[in-house]
Amino acid sequence: MMPVILATLHRRWLTPEQPAHVHLHGFFMPGLFRAPLRHLLSAWTEIRLAEPEVADLHLDPSLPTIYVLPRPALSDALLLENYTRQHQMPAAEGRLSVDQVSVARCVALPARRLRRWPGRPAVVAPFTELIAANENVQIVPVSVFWGRAPGKEFGFWHLLAADNWQLTGRLRRALSVMVNGRDVEIQFGAPLQLADILDDREPELTNRKVARLLRVHFRRVRTRVLGPDLSHRSTLIEGVVSSPEVRHTISELQSTPNERSHGKLPRLQRRARRYGNEIASNMTYPVLRFMASALRRLWNRLYDGVDVTGLERVKQLAGDSTLVYVPCHRSHIDYLLLSYVLFRDGLMPPHIAAGRNLDMPVVGPVLRRGGAFFLRRSFRDNRLYGAVFNEYLHRLLAGGYSMEYFIEGGRSRSGRMLPPRPGMLSMTLRSFLRTQQQHARSVVFVPIYIGYERILENASYQRELGGGRKHRETPLGLLKVLGRLREEYGRVSVNIGEPLNIASFLDAQQPQWRQENDQRPDWLKDAVFELGQSLCQRINAVAALNPVNLVGLALLATPHRALEYGMLKGQLDLLCSLISPTPSRPGPTLPEGNADAWIDQVVTLGMIDRREQSLGEIITADASQAALLGWYRNNVLHLFALPALVAFSFRSYDTRSIDELTNLLSPLWPMLARELAVPVGDDLRQQLIRIVEHLVAVELLTEQSGQYQPCNSLEARERLRLLGQMIQPSLERNTLLVDTLLASPSGSLSRDELCQRSRSLAERLALLSGRAAPEFFDLRLFESLVDSLIADGWVWEEEQQLVFGSDLQHAASNAMQLLDASLQRRLAAVTGPQEKA
């Protein structure tokens, strides 16, 4: 019975007294049927998402309102009527009288391929009468989506949830309403005032202009929500294999004398198809819908909440640009979390570049149908695989599909942003240069910071940092993880950074790039490096401060990982005061609540302990807790690096001027900034002035005649010391690496030798100082430091050996001025035996 009743939702009724064009746009039917159908639809459907909020529409209460739908469909009109009634919006039912003109309150743009019946006039957009009468109304475009199937031109689910419903029959609409009644989205567009469009042209021409503007809006919304039409997977793979680029590679391999590459044409084509099947995703609506439901339950069980910031700027870009999401990579959860957030908030989930290690039984097929495409860790020596992957990536970008990959290459075991890998960035830039010859859509990178209060991989990261072997992902390992889902994991934050348009980036880096036709220009390598640095900095710029990383920053700055409760509270408030959001650009986010609630949360998560003592409560962390806290501290250490460096500079000297600080820190800050993926800034002096003035305002420093010194209060001196201690491990590590390099003659050490030797010395220093932090001697940190020295010109390579000059010795001398005598002796004790050896 239900299908028969719902089938009537697609009927368009016409009473004899109504003109033909009203029948097409007004959705009129006898009142006897309309009210029951509206109640039936209200009982059956559930609106999953409606945006923006009514208050954010900024409707003008003094103007009449007309709602416009993209197609004639009574189910959409009735749904809108119910929604406007429930949310006290201007009515969407009945007719609206504006002076002498009577129009329906809810109209639709005419279907472009509407079947013509004998005697029915041509269909036109429904605003001519208002335009001719020079009347002003506010037009609100409304898009209704029954389900979120990607736009495919095939398959059963296309019949139920595709977006081109003006070509469907009543039964198909009834099935769509039945199947997707609990998964409906309404997207309101910004109100458009008719008076702003009126000009001296004929009403018919102005009417067409209004209809054209609305169609452009509806097309942008459809692209944002559903994405471009997807080709069948086998069709896409066949197109990749038969592309000129892949055929050219196959032709070259045929003539290569190498026996492994030599083969007949059919054999190489079969191999290329095999690679295509290994790589290509197979995004399907049933899996997207299943995963959305399953992940919603997972997040509700796993986390106390998911906080999303800055998604509005992505929605503004999604309709006109191809989006490449580049999140930081801290956990395997990142894959699922971002797709869930985008789907939940009305954006099409991206195609995700996933490591081949995740293409395992059971899990791999689900991820592939959820949009994942798989790539090998390295394919430099496999030209055919590289050609197939490059062509597949290009076709995704050229087709306008959103994409997601992790520029760090792998999950960060240390908690800090890893140096960007050039592979995917280089392929994206080359594909963009290729598509620009076809006047394709703009491509925009969307940097995303994902921050956790607790991650699932805590134990495995600590084991790997301590030298343990990375375990291969398996379905059995996944089952073990599921057993920990009942533990506390706090909240998770998803912060959207400032988008980066590739064209604008290239305009700044290489102004003549548009005149070149080369897809591998000489400047590409440098552009990829700068692009990676910029994206890392934009990700770090929107880091999320949470109770765990704040407590980690404060507590790990103490020698014995213990602080009085009141001192810890004061230090947390100080750290938050050092964050000053910039209204014009996205910046870090602060946690809700106060210091007391934050400490309680970290205790609940098992990261710290409370110790009752007769003179007051003490917060402590044992060695294992400290190792975990170090990972979360490193997530956000970059936000406080320069203030901490300023505070540390008062460790050995009580009085310093701005000029002294600038001269002391200018050689050191660029290397630290590059290590921590933060911008160096145009004017270090101005940055130092702002920091010092803030420290004076919070009564940690005093100023007299341009000289700054710590306050006399013991508490103030302790808080300043704790602030400076946060940067001490980085300073020690940097000084250790530079001293190791300077201990040998210039040109006598290779990059790998320096990194390995420095790592061994750092591990020795950690053992001697009792520092339970495996991330302190992470080899990748030293590799990043060498990259920074080379990028800043302190060191250069000649015949694979590192060469340096007197400037590096001067910088090392400055660094030693920051360290007091005890720290200098500690470093000398570590490096001394190594130098003798």
C-alpha cells in the first residue's frame, strides 16, 4: 500500500481554473489530497542535514519570499512545506499576492526535457509576471537530495538516488522516497532579490537571466554534494590503459633490452590492466551509506565528540574547484574520520590515496568501495606501474573528483609534523599543468589538522620509537583494536586551514608558468619543495589545543614530571594566553572549559595521576605516561616555539634588550622554524617585541629603559623557566647535531653518517639525563634537521659529503650562549667520548 500512496507524490495536479504554466511550477493539487500526503511524508521522512541555519539565511522580513526548486517534484515541495512550518520560516505553500500579481510561494525551474503533450504550451521560468510588474521579492533556491549516491550513469542505486530526477517516472520517485526517506538533505542558497537583477531589458530576457543564475547555483550545489559523474570502474581502467601516456610507456618497454621489461604488446597491456585493478577505487553508494551509519555509531562510542572548524570555506570552494584534501597523518582513524565529517556535513567524500598495506582481506574491499585507491610504497623502478598510476591520478583530477592524501607519507610516530614527501605533490602539479592546457577547473589544496586527545596507536608508536619493528596490518590486528573501543578516548578536532590555490601558488613561484607547455619543467622540483613546506605550515597553523597536549607541554617541562596543582593551572592559563587568533586567517583553536576541567579530563584518560599531599595536591606522570604525553605535546609544540625560545634566553642572562635578543636568536630561529613547520616570518624583531610585551603584561618580565628581565617573584621566575624548558630538547638536539658535524673536518661526513651518529649520541644523552622520550632520538628528526641546514644555506653537499663554512660555527657559538654551564657540560660529556673515538 505504501508504494501506491507514495507514487502519488510525483503527480502534478491541474485544476481547470489554473493556467497551464502554473501547473508546471506551482505544484497545486486539491486540498483533499495535499494535507494527508504532507502528513504522510512528514511521518516517513527524516531530514539528516539542513543548512545553513535559518538565522544564517538573513531573510528580509519586509520582502515576500518565493522558494525555487531545481526541478518539478511534488515530494520536494511538500517536504519544504513541512520544514518551513517547523522552523517558523516564510510559508512555502499556497499563493503569494504581490500588488496585482499572484504567484505560487514554491516554484520550480522548468525541466529541460519535459515531455510535450498536445495543446500544452512551451515552458518558461516563472518570474516573467513579477519582472513585468517591476515587483521585488526575495528568491531562495532550495536543493533537496534524497540520498547521497555519487552521480553514476549506471547501476541499481542510480535508479534510487541519482540527481537527474526530472527524467524519472512516478514509481522510481516513489522508490527513492521510500528507500531514502531517512537520509534527506536540504540545501538553502543565499536569498536573491529580484530588484537587484532588474534592468531595461525585456521581461522575457530578464526572466531567462534569473533562471540561468539559479541553474548555475543548483549545478554548483549538486557538484559539491554529489561530486561529478563517476565512470564505471572498468571503463575508467580501460581508458587509463589506452591513454597515449601509458601506450607510449608500453611502446618504449617493448624496445628495451632488459628481459624483465621486454615482452609482447598483449602481455604488457594485461600487466597495465592488472595494475589498474590493483590501484583503482570503486566508490559505491551502499558502502558509503553503510559506512556513514557505522562510523556515526563508532564515533559516538569512541569519542566524546568531533569538533569541526572552518568547513564553511571548503563548501564555498567545492562547487567550482577540484579539492585536494591534505590532512596531517597521526592515526589510521584519519582515513575514516575525514570522509565521515565531509559526508555528514553535506560534501562528497574524496577519493583517498591509501597504502597498499591496507588492501588486506575484508578491509581492503570495503575501503575501496568507500573511495580508497591503493598505491605501492615505491614504484620508482617500475615504469609501467608509474605510468598507470600517474594517468589514473590525472583522470581523477581532470574529472573534478575531490581527492585526499597524506603528504607526510606515513603516520607520525613522534607526534610532530613530518617533512613532506614530494611524490604525490609532484604528480598533482604535473597533472595540473597538463589539465590547464584544456582550461580545466581550478585545483585547490585544503590543509587539515586532525587532533586527538588519545589515539588507538599509543602503544605501537612507543614500541616503534624505541626500536621495535613495525607490525604489518592484518584483519586479526583490526579485531584486537576493536577490543579497546570501550576505553576512554576523549574528543577529536578537525580544523580546516587556509586553502591554497595551485594557480595562485605558481603565479607567485614561477610567473611564466602559463606560457610553458612542459609537464616536467626545470623549476618543478623547487616548486614541489616550497608547496610541501607551505602546506605543512598551513596545517600546523590551525592546530587544536586540547587538555592532553596542554598538560603535556606544562608537565614535561619539569625535570621529574611533577607540578603542584596550582602551578599547573597557572601554566595552562599562560599557554592559552600566548595564542592570539587572527580574525583574517584561520588559526589554532582552544579547548572549552577551564584548567580544572582540563586536568580532570587528562586524569580520566589515564595520562596523569593525582597525588594528595598535606601541603596541596600534586599532579605527576610516571615514565610510561610521560612517553605518551610527549607525543601529544609534539602535536602543538610549534605554536609556542618562539615564545619558549625567548623565555629560554633569560635562563643564563637576567637582562636582555630587543636588539640583543634579535642578534642572538636570528641565526637559530630559521632552523627551529623549519624543523617545526612554522613560518620564519618577515620580521623577527617585531615578533620578539610582541612576545616580550605579552610576557611583561602577564608579569613574567619587567622592563626598564629598554632592558627586560624576569620578575623578582619566585612563582613568576618558575613559570618563565617552565615556558623556556619546552624548547630545551629541540635546542639540545640541534646543538648536538651541529657539534657532531663541526667535530669532523668539512666534507668528511655524509648525510647518512651524520644522522646515524647524531641519533646514537642523542640516545646516549637521553639515557644519561633520564629522559624517557624515544621521540627525542627519532632518526627522522635528524634527517629533517640536515634538510633545514641545507635549505637555509648553512651546509651544502659536494660529492655526497656535507660541506660547511664559518657561518655555521658562528651559529653554533650563538646556540651555546643560550645554554647554561650545566647544559654545556652535559653535551660535552656526551660528545666527548665520540670525538675521541
